[in-house]
Amino acid sequence: MKKILVFLTAWTLAGVAQGQETLVGKPAPDITAPTPAGPALSLSSLRGKVVLIDFWASWCAPCLQEQPALKTLYRQQLNEFVRDGSFEILGVSLDKNRENWVRAIERLGTPWPQVSDLKFWKSPIAKTYGLEGLPFNVIVSRSGHVIAADLHGDALRDFLLQQLRSHR
Amino acid sequence: MRYALLLFALFAAAPVFGQSEPWTPAQLMKPEVLASRITASQTQNLLILSVGPDAVIKGSVDIGPTRDQANVEKLKTYLKTVSREKEVVIYCGCCPFDKCPNIRPAFRVLNEMGFKKARLLDIPKNIKVNWLDKDYPSVD
């Protein structure tokens, strides 16, 4: 019975493990793309902070469902770390249509930096990070290394809290 | 423990038989079938419509995401002059079928308008994994 449960668990988590294996422990590839206001923003400009890269798109329903939880994380649960400059979220959208992208950000009211090259799944960023589906995220350490991938909900909150508190 | 396993099995199988879809299994078209027809230029009697975020498939028409009513109306207008005998394939590819908000409204339109050869491109994961990564014909 135990073997069956182990198999079922592994089967359920198979997709998650795939992304983590290829990214975790390696330097996070730099991302440079335009912001909604126009000028480009780079991931490297956030070096020194723990960064949650949130890969999303206005056409991705599960991504939109996750945004309120990320807002709670940013404005409440981890807000002290946002204010002291040790934590940031970088939204990276795989949108194609600029208007849809900007309108979604406005509607969601997400206060963190957002970038997109507006190339949908043909985005070089998606290729560099080995994205196979959305939503997906990556956590980058202060030194610029990927320390976790594809964490959501309580697991994401707990991991970030542990990381941010351990470096105080 | 047996009860837990039964619950797990029901949960895993729910998307398969839990709800009726506007299409039948026979109306699903495999990506490799469509790709080979495009490659062989056998698309004279075929209309390919994107009802998702981007019309990445070569020769497809960009209707836009049909979760928006405006794009549902656009689809109806586009199809008005199309022969009901024509084979019409719709695709989205944003995400797996159970999470896609676009394919059901679009396929219902095909059914309501009486298209006899309505098809849905069978994309289990998304258009990247099931089309672009396989180097099937796409818009540059």
C-alpha cells in the first residue's frame, strides 16, 4: 500500500520536479524586457534582494487566480521585507497583446515591477527558463542563484519567510 | 486507506468523465494530423481558427480569446459566410482543456451554427509543448 501511495505522489508531482531539476542551484539567467511604461527593466538590477519571478499571462486563468494570494504576500505577509529592500517580485508576462497585458495589471492592481517582451510562447525568456506551462515561478537568492522553483500557496510563503528571516 | 485511495482515484478521473463537453472524442484532431496536412498543403477544405491568445499555427485565422463575448460575436460573424460542409478546426493552447476558458464557447458556436465537420485540436498541455516545440508549421 505504501508503494502505491509513493507512486501516486510521485506521479502527481512529476511536472513540478521537472522544472526544479533544470534550474535550481544555477545562476538565474538575466531577464531584460520592457515595462508597461516602456523602459526596459533587468532582473540583474534587483541583485541583492530575494526575488520571486512570477511567470504569468493575462490569458492564463490559473495565473490570474493566483495573483490575489501574491498581493497578500507582498502587501501583508512579507511587506516588512519589501519595505527594507530585501524582497521583490518581478512579474514576467508571456502576453502577446500589450493592451491585454497592461489592462490585466491595472485590473489586478499588482504593485510589483512587471516586464514582457510580448512574444507569447516564442519569448526567449520562456526558452531560457525552460517554461513548459503557466503559472510558474522561480525564487532567486540575493547572490542571483535560483534557489527554488514552482512553489505556490503556503509552501511559497513558508519558503520565502524562512529565506528572508535567515539572513537578518 | 482504501477510502483515501478511492477518493484519490475519483479526483484524478473527474476531468475525464465528470462533465459533458460540447465536442465528442471523435471530433478531436491530433496535432500531428493537422501538422502533416499543413505540410502537405492539404488544407483547401480546411479552416483553422485560433480562439486563444495567439494564432501561432501557420495559415490560421486569429479570432481572439473566445472567453470574451466580443470575440464570440467575431467568430459568429466570421463563420456566417463559411460553408457548413467545410471542416473547421479550432484551437487555443493556453493551457490544458480543463483550465481553458476559450474552447467551450467557441465549439458551442460551431455546433449551434451547424458545422458538420467541427474539430477541436487536441492539445493536452499547451501550444508550446504540443506544437511549437515539435517544430510543426507555425507563423514566423
